[in-house]
Amino acid sequence: MDLPEGSEVPELVLVFSGKRKSGKDFVTDRIQRRLGSEVCGILRLSGPLKQQYAQEHGLDLDQLLGSGPYKERYRADMIHWGETRRLQDPGFFCRLATRGIRQPVWVVSDARRLSDLQWFRSKFPLQTQCVRVQSSEETRMQRGWSFTAGVDDAESECGLDSGVQFDWIITNEGDAPSLDEQLQPILKLAEEASSSSSISRS
Ligand SMILES: Nc1ncnc2c1ncn2[C@@H]1O[C@H](COP(=O)(O)OP(=O)(O)OP(=O)(O)O)[C@@H](O)[C@H]1O
Ligand SMILES: C[C@@](O)(CCOP(=O)(O)O)CC(=O)O
């Protein structure tokens, strides 16, 4: 298999997507806490994008990586900046984000486009599962979201709204079944995958 530089073949690749402030980082961080960072690596496709963008524009990378209002000021321009690179090479950020990942369970926290899903499914057809995180607009607003034209109606937010068969859908709302309850089957799958990896890698 043509693996990214320095990576181990993953046993399970959970590819998460969801609208802004649906709670993708919150949910994926919780999964990593449950599984431990030895077993579960979080991959952010926007990580290498923000790193390069911050460097070229003299911006604060930590704030671009965080969940506050700072990154929202630059979001539209970052989307445009990233899209010019994706146009030449749709797998560009997927390849960079997967470099050097050695844990058996990969959690991709921020897929946004069909090309992102296609990249993981083509590299890891047996391991890849797609997870959607959803929340109502009301809840997202309470978390700081407000509709922004050119962002919330563009591919970055709507590219996976249709045409995708998700393996799992997590409803991240106050009145939904508890997050831990919903995550249970995914965690079980990840635990099984990591235990088979400790056998095959030992
Ligand atoms: N179930 C929850 N309980 C409490 N707070 C939550 C929950 N889910 C998300 N949040 C909070 O809502 C905010 C947005 O969540 P998060 O950053 O995970 O969303 P996101 O989908 O990754 O957003 P973005 O697309 O902007 O990166 C954060 O402050 C997070 O802590
Ligand atoms: C520029 C972009 O990567 C920002 C993603 O930021 P976040 O995952 O919402 O923190 C979105 C995109 O690539 O379309």
C-alpha cells in the first residue's frame, strides 16, 4: 500500500464531518480521551492548511486551531486559499495530515468534501467509516455560530450534505441520548480494532 511517509497502516479510520459548531472537535476529543492517545490519533485536515496559512499571513496559529471567534475572521479567505491548492491536488491536505501517524485508530475530525472521503476510502477501503455529527441551528448558535454567506452556503460547509451514506450519525444536543451512550458502538469497534493491531504488530 502507498502509505503516507512514516505512517503505520491503520486498523480503523473514522472520518468525521459536521457543520460549524456541531461539535466535531468536542466529540473527537472525547473519543481520544476514552481510547487513549497511544491508541487513537486525531488528524485534522485543516491542521497543515492553517499552519501554512498562518505562516504566510503572519497570524496566530494557536487561535486559528482553537474554537473562538479569531479563526472565523479568516475562515472565508482560508477556504479560498485552501481551495486553490485542492484544485491542483485534491488529496494534498489528506496526505499531509496523515504523515507520521502511528496509532492503530485514526480519527479524522474535519472532512468537508467528497474528495476527502474518497481519498480515505480509496487508500483504506476496509478500515474507513464515515461519521456525521449533527446539532440543531439553535444549539450551534448557542455555541457561537451565526450564518455567514459565502461560508455556510459553500462547499466547505455543504459538500457532504447529500450523496453520502454515513456509517454513524451522532446527535450532539442537550436533549439527545447522552454522547457516551451514542459513542459506545464506535468505541467498541475501535477497541476491537486496536486489540487486533496489538496482536498483529507484536
Ligand atoms: N456536547 C457538548 N457539551 C458542551 N459543550 C459542547 C458540546 N459540543 C460542543 N461544545 C462546545 O461548543 C463549541 C463548538 O464545538 P467544537 O469546536 O467541537 O465544534 P466544531 O464542529 O469542531 O466547530 P468548528 O467547525 O468551528 O471547528 C466548543 O466551545 C465546544 O466546547
Ligand atoms: C479553511 C478550513 O480548513 C477551516 C476549518 O476550520 P475548522 O475545522 O472549522 O476549525 C475549511 C476548509 O478547508 O474549507
